[in-house]
Amino acid sequence: MFSLIVNLLGPFLHRPTQSSIQDGPAYLLNSSRSKKSTSLTDLPSTMASSSPLLIRGGTVVNDDEMLKADVLIENGLIKTVGPNLDAPSGAQIVDATGKLVIPGGIDPHTHMQLPFMGEVAVDDFEKGTQAAVAGGTTMIIDFVIPTKDSTPIKAYKQWREWADPKVCCDYALSMAITTWNENVAKEMEIVTGDDYGINSFKFFLAYKGVFMVRDEEFYQGMIQCAKVGALARVHAENGSVIEEKAKELLAKGITGPEGHTQSRPEELEAEATNRACVLASQANCPLYVVHVMSKGAARAIAHHRQKGAVIFGEPIAAGLATDGSHYYNKDWLHAARYVLSPPLSRDSTTPNALMDLLAAGELHLTATDNCTFNCRQKLAGKDDFTKIPNGVNGVEDRMSVVWEKGVHSGKIDPMRFVAITSSVAAKIFHCYPRKGRIAVGSDADVVVWNPEASRIISKDTHHHAVDFNIFEGMEVHGVADVTISRGKIVWENGQLKTVSGSGRFIPLKPWSPTVFSTIAQRAKMIQPRGVQREAPQDLPEEVEKLSVQNKSRTTPGGNSKISFS
């Protein structure tokens, strides 16, 4: 398949004398589009010195180009991209002949060691990032989720304490807003500053009584997001109706995992997605819908985008490769392993439909919602499906799953693959071209991708801490042969070479041009306007008489009177 793609794209491949970030599309690089856009010089270098690496003989793939070129890496950065480069003294040579050299994957949605539903996700920041680099992902964006009795800043500090000593690749943080008051609004503004590096906030319309916010709180939160230059993200389900439906099912004796999907029908995801889009438009706030799991939710996003709303849709690996038939498996534990929210679609055609929408640009990037609970933890809900910890794996297998469902199936080319697994996330979250691009000056987060290799996904060979894999037995084409994080090889020859704590926290600046470039103009177009008119005077005499007469009148059917007073 890859050979066919290269032949078809041959006329478009070129050999540059040198590739750099300045060669990118002007609309992405022109700082005049946003006074707060970021250049590489704005971002502090956290790269440790290391021996030079020369990746030789591969095809460099960015989201807008494929080119035959070598890549020279020094001190954690890409130093040169060009043909037939000479190896510096002491350089390590990585042979990429017949392979692709792509930006490391960015997973913008993970939950490592998340305390949730009385348990803690077993993939901590070490195991989770080890699994990530084994699959070709070199950066994750995890979520700070304050409990309702905590504060955003307290929770942020806790997440940093958990992550910093453990991460094996770079990471950034998004933040959930689980309650609303003046202090939360103030802290949202504080954490978007340089000292914290948060540029997106997530709102839950599900998990009533735990994380869920009311519509007016969501609306107020989005107004604050727009004020501080942050992207609003939303978990779109109707939590109030879900709670009622769950009670009804349990009362009827439906206690197994099938109750999870029956209490959360796709219509409730679609309704909440549409509602979120409407409220975002009213707040003039850009919106990012996480884990789009159904056709209805995707249609709602497309509808509002066609009206000019700034909305991004994120399907996840689970939704692209599996479906809700698993919830009806007679093996309770098998069914429980697939419990996540929103649930997998009961429509077996949905995974392919979501991939089609990614190919068409109607959905925009991929993630995983990686939040793993083992079999023992899942058993907490053996008598009540509402107590099954929600979450599945994905961070290790996302890249291969997307290649299999997208490139290997002929739906997308390698450039679109790079876009939906790396570059679009980097642009949305304002770390492009430091991340998400093979170019001079970019961080050396690079993957040598073997398009001809295949593997069978299995819990026996994956690098997660969880004791099952929802993609068990799936054959995928496209494999990360070598993963390089910050200029150091962390995965090679099927072996991890990671060091705990070697990853770095990447602060994300607000006012991403990709997100906010049209928001200011929209604000001008939708400004409320009053109408200047003279103050009302006393009613004219004939109008006053008519008003008195209308206080009581006879109905057409009889003599009864209707009072309008």
C-alpha cells in the first residue's frame, strides 16, 4: 500500500536544499494574524545535550508535504533537513530507508492515574507515557480535574507533582471546570499565565453530582474562556437524563454493562453536542468537542461549523476501531472492559463513518481518552453498571489504528495522517511548529514509521499497566520502528529506552491563532445593538378606549367572558 502511495504522489515529492519552519504555509506562520502568536524563540528550550542523530534515507512527511530527505538532530532540536547530509563526528545513524520520518504523535486527551469512581487509573504517568512512545506518540495533554471541594490551582499543583517525576515524554495540561464561582473565574485567568501554561478548559455535561456543570455555568465559563484566550472543551452528554434512565434500568433488573449503553443513547450525546455548540456560539467562544462517538454528534458539529462557528471535533481510537456490540457479550467482564462514556456506538457502521469524516475534514484530530482500569477495578460494578469505572486504553495503539483505518484502507494519505495524529493538535493547542512538524528549529520529537510492517495488538505485548486491551487480536499495518523524544531514542527494536522524569512540561500559551483568528471578527458581527426611539407618551384617546373595551369580551361560542387583566 505504501509503495502505491509513493508512486501516486511521486510528482509531488521534492528534494529540498533545506527545510525549515519558515518554509511553512504563510497563514500558519504569519504572526500578524495574532498579536499573541508564538515563535520558537518565545518557548524556553528544555532540551538536554545528547549525541547527534542522523536519520538517513527516509521520506519526511509533514501535514503539507512529503520529501526525500535526511534529518539531523542535535541538542534535542532538529538542526537540518535535506538530502545526503554528512554525519557529524560521533553521530548515531538511524537507517530510515523505505520508511517515513514523521512528527511524533500528540495525544490531546489522556487521563493518567486519574482518581475516579473510587479507583485510580492504573496507567500512571510513567506507564502511560511508556505506552505512548512505544506506539509513536511523543507528547500527551492530560487533564487536571479538581473535585468540587478543591480549586483549579490546588489541583494543578497536584497533577504536576504526580507527573513531573514520572513522564517519559513531554506533556502539557488542560483543566476541567467542575464548579463555578468568582474564585474559579479568577483562577482560570491566573492559570493561563506563563507560570502555569494552561490554554484550554474542559466542561462536563455528564457525571451529575460529580463533575457536571449546569448550562448557565457552562455558558459563563465559556465567556471567561473567550476573555482569557482559552479554548473550551466539552464532554457532551445529557447527565440529568442519563441519571434518570439509569434508575429506570436498575429498577427493571438490568444491572450489567448493557445498561451502560442503554442509559446513554446516542441521541443524548447528539443533543448535548448541539446544545454545547449553541451555547458556545452565544458566548462567541471556540469549542472543542472531545470523544465524538456517534454520527449524530458529528452531524451537530458539522451543522454549526457550516454556520461559521469555531468548533473542533475529536474522535478517539476506541470509537474508530470498535463498536457497542461488546456490551452484549455474555461474559460480564468482557463487556465491562469496554465501558467508557460516551459509550461505543451500537451502530456497527459508525467507526468507518467517523474515519470518513476525518478524511473529509469534518472531524479534525484524533485522541484516546486513555483512562485504564483493570479487571479487578471494573468488578466494582458487578451488581450495578453505574459503578463500573469508565475508561479504556488507547495511547499506545492510536497511531497504528489510525494508519490501519485511514491510510492502509485508502481513505487518507500520509500527510493527512500526520495532520490528524500530530500537527492539528499542535496548532490548536498553540505549540506548532515547536511540536507537530519536521523542520529546522522544531523539537526533535520524531518517529521512524514503517508503513509495511504489521503487528497483532495484544495485552500480552502492550506496555500499559492494564490487564486487557480493547483492540485485542486486531491486526494493524503501520508501526513505529524508532521513537525519538527530545533528541533521544526512547523506543527501538521493540524495546523501551525510557528514563522516568526525562519528559518535560510544555506550557501552552493562550490565544492560539488557529483557534482565535476569527473570533474577534465574529464578536464585531454579533454585537448586541439597541434601537434609539422616543420615550412613550400617554396613549391616544381612541387607543385608551379600545384597551378598556378589550378587558372583557364575549367568546364566539356563547356569553362567557374572558378577562385579559
